[in-house]
Amino acid sequence: MTNTKSDEEILQEKKEKKAERDRKYRESAKGKANRKAYRESEKGKAIIKAYRESEKGKESIKAYQESEKGKATMKNCIEAYKQSEEGKAKREAYYQSEEGKAKREAYQQSEEGKAKAKAYRESEKARAAKKRRRKSEKAKATVKAYNQREGIAEKNKARARLYGMIQRGSIKKTNICTICGDTTTQCHHEDYSKPLEFIELCFKCHTHLHNEKRIALT
Ligand SMILES: [Zn+2]
Ligand SMILES: [Zn+2]
């Protein structure tokens, strides 16, 4: 056994030392700052762009995006952006834009949108929220104020009487909207003092009719 190192061993040691120095430099504030400056320089940008567009770069990006780490990072980035003031403002602006409104309406009318809305309505979460809303002081106050409005007692009485008769089967609903033919209907009274005189309207036509009446009154 001699103490003399072989050339190979010396080379290996040198390599390791250099790697250690490089690593330290990369992790140092100076190294980080230099790297950032390089990334932001024209030359750095051009090189990064060229790399991203190269086959190797594309592959590497794709592999990263599909990796657990990449997915997690992407998710965090999106989440952080959503929570940021900029993200919130952008989302709000999009919601209010014509494009956003049109997209939302189209989605709500789509099979997927309808199914999602239905699933939500039937979810525990929606039910709990509805219950909370109904129990809130604000909701109670609204109901109370509504019930105290003129004519509401009579209206409630007329509805209760009619729905009682429907439930017992003494009156049969046709379930066809008088205006548009839709097959889910509500009963509309022109005169609440005549509970048994009613027409059937779908939710849309019914709301529309009442809105028109309200406008006509004001
Ligand atoms: Zn209708
Ligand atoms: Zn009505």
C-alpha cells in the first residue's frame, strides 16, 4: 500500500471539489442573482427561448409537466394566481365581460352545465348552504316583511287551499304551461279571492308575467 494517489483518483477529487464549489455558488445569493440577471438578459432570454422550442426542451418541459412535482407546482401557481389581486381582478373583469357572460350562459344551457348545477343542488353542501340561508336573520326578516305586505295573507291562503286540493286529488294539474307549453308548472292566480281560478305557468313565464305586472304598476 502506498500513499500516493493515482492520477485517476486525483482527477476524481478535483472533479468533486469543483462540483462542490459550483453547488455552493449556485446556492449563494450572488449565484442566484447572477442567474436571475442572466435569465432576464436579452442573451439569456434568447437562449431559453431557443431551448424551449427545441425538441429536447419540449420533451423536458412535457416530462416536467407530467411529473408529480410539475403538476403540484403548476397547481400551486394557478392557485396563487387565483388568490392574487391581479387574478381576482382579471376573473372579475372576465365575468363582467360580454364574452364571459356569453360563455357562462352557454355553459349553463349545455348538458354538462345542467348536470353540474343539478348535482350541486342535490349535494349536501348546497343543502347545508340553503338551510343556513333560510335560518339567517336576513332571510327571516325578508320572509317576515314579505308576509306583512298587503294582500300576502290572502295570497298564501289561496295558494294553501289550492295546493291542498291538488294534493288530495280533487283538482288535477295539467302540468302544461299556458303560454309556452313547458311541462313543469306553477299555479298562477289573477285574483286571490278566488283560489280555484288559476292558470298554469312554467317558472319562466310565471316570473315574466309578474315582472310585467310589477312594471305596469309602477
Ligand atoms: Zn312557460
Ligand atoms: Zn302568479
